[in-house]
Amino acid sequence: MKIGFTRWFAGLTALAVALVFAAAGASPAQAAKAKSTKTEAKFVSYDPDAKIMTVKVMKAGKKPANKAIALKRGKNADFNVKPEGSILSRTSVTLNGKRADILDIPKGKTINIYWVPHDTLADTRFARKIDMILSDAELEARDKARLEAAKAKGQVEE
């Protein structure tokens, strides 16, 4: 009876390990390929026809294996974007965590770009996610406007 239980437990353990690897992805190389690099930059321009965004790099983030797509602080860099489609394949854009549109990004705005090497175009970058960051002055103005609106509705006492 003890031998049967041991074999059963070993089989169950092997199945659990196989499921963990299947859920995590096919291989560690593929998982490493999927990791994004975070880059802080200033927005320069967006070409909707070519679907290319240009930014001026402030903080490059980690260096990619492909030196051709490495970023340099103070230099302009291009990123391929896909503003439409499935959430799994498009470039998502947010403003302080809320969904926004890439056309809403003003020139000179500080953004965080989460990017990966493009899977089909050699020596290019693909922006998976773009986060617009509100400055302290913008946050203060937004909070003041919210407070005034709440006062006008009688939700907050003066």
C-alpha cells in the first residue's frame, strides 16, 4: 500500500510541475523575451499613418540584448505603436491609471513607456504601454477642481 501511495504522489507531483511550466509559458527564453523595459521620456511626436511615436529619452532603463535598439539619455527614439485592436496586442495608453488615447498626449509631456523588441521588425521597438504622468502642478489643479465641484454639489462643507 505504501509503494502505491508513493507512486501516486510522485505522479501527482510531476503533473503539478508540468502544469506550472505550461502556465508560465513554454520556456524561460520566451518568458525573458516577453519582459518589458521601462523608459521615462518626453513626448515629441506621433505619426498616425506610420504608427510611430518619437520621444526624447530621460531615463533609458535596462539595456536590451540587441545593441541596435539600445536607448541613450537625451537622444530621440522611435517606438512602433498599435493604438487599436485587442488589449493583448495593442499599445495601451493611460493617464494616471485611466484609459486615454495616444492622440491626447501633448508635446513635451513626461511619459513612461513599457517596451519590448519588435517581434517581426528587426532593430525596432514596440511600445506595449504608455503612461502619462501628471506633474505636481497638474495634480494640484485637478484636486482643486474636484474640491470646488464637490463644494458646488454640497458634498463638502467649506
